Amino acid sequence: MSKRNSYKTLKRAVGKALHQYDMIADGDRIAVGLSGGADSLTMMWHLTERLSRIPIRYELFAIYIDPGFENGFSGALAEYCAKTGYTLRVDHTDHGPLSHSDHNRENPCFLCARLRRKRLFEIADELGCRKLAMGHHKDDIIETLFLNMCYAGEISTMLPRQSLFKGRFTVIRPLTHAGEDEIRQFARDQAFPEFVNPCPSAGHSKRQEVKTLLKQFYRTNPKIRGNIFRAMSHVRPEYLLK
């Protein structure tokens, strides 16, 4: 896939999600959860780029929640954002070490993610943002479906647009229709910096196990990924247990 084609692919995917789920309105102040990974950097790039060619205006405020591990990259990320022209707020926490402490060995990722989301909403509120953009993509949504079935005993996943706290905040996921491979290709084409995740659980989570399992399915039939994604909006409750 050429650099031009990777841009067009992501442009279509982001545009489709934004319009299908009415994610952004004129005058919005949007907090952007920036993790430093290819997903959130791609989302930030596209949300910024489209401002040059659309009739509506909105403001973006990137937020990075530093989990507090040694050898973190918050400084390098802040430097990159300053050069790129992004407005970034770095929030230093101890979420990472706390989640991996002796009191929480069973599921450190769950606690760390919950604490991070809580802090994101708090900072978004401080910034006067009523929308929070997250970099979850199509494969994240599929994997969450399987995680919830296997480990929570329920059929549910992330929503492209979700109202929370009695409508006070709205979470949007502009990469809902973008695949992980497409995002990785775009990130390479744009030469995004690669920040090394210092988390000791990186690559060893339950999500990674589900991701590996699904990739085995996809290798047997390339239509499986799309079929699973479409199935989440074609549910037949009369054929589910009650």
C-alpha cells in the first residue's frame, strides 16, 4: 500500500465513523487520549488534518497520562507534540506501579486502565471538554467482545459513541472502522516516532491472548474479521439464551 493509499484508506474510515455516529459538532472542545502509540497518534493526525478541509470548527486538547514507570517517554512525547503543533497536557501519576503492586497481582491492566480513564475525564472536565476521543480501532472492538464473553460472561463491547455520566461526557472512537494493520501502515508512512512502552505487562495481557487467537482465525479465512464486526450490529436476540 502506497503512502497516498494509506492516507485515503484512513481518511475514508475516519470520515465514515464521524458521520455515521455524529461524533463531532461545530464548536466542540475535544479531549484526546494520547497514549503515544500508533493508534492515538494516527487519530490525532486525522482529526487535526481534516480541520483544513471541512466547514466546521473544533478544538483538540491532547492528554497523556504518564503511568509512572521508570524509563517513561512523556518528555519525548511532549517534545514531538510541541514540534507538531499539538496542544498536550502531561499528567504524571503512580497508576502503573500501584496496579502492579502486591495488592493487585491478578489483573493489573484492569486497574491501570480504570484509573487512567478516571483521570482523563477529570482533566477533560478541567479543560471544558465534553467529548473525549479515544484511539480504539475495529480490532480493539472485536477483541473487547471476546474478552467480555470469556472473562466477564456477557456479550458487550466498546461503542463508537457513548454517552456517560448522565450525558455529561461523550466518548468517541473515530478509528472504529479502521483496522489495526491499516493504522500501522499509515504510522510507518508518516514516520511517526515509536515510543517504547515501559509497562512490565506489555505484550502479556489477556487482550494479547485474545488477539493471538483471533489472528489464527483470520489466517484461515480473511472474511472472518469483517463478519465478526458486522455481527455486532446484526444481533438476533430471539436466538440468544434468556
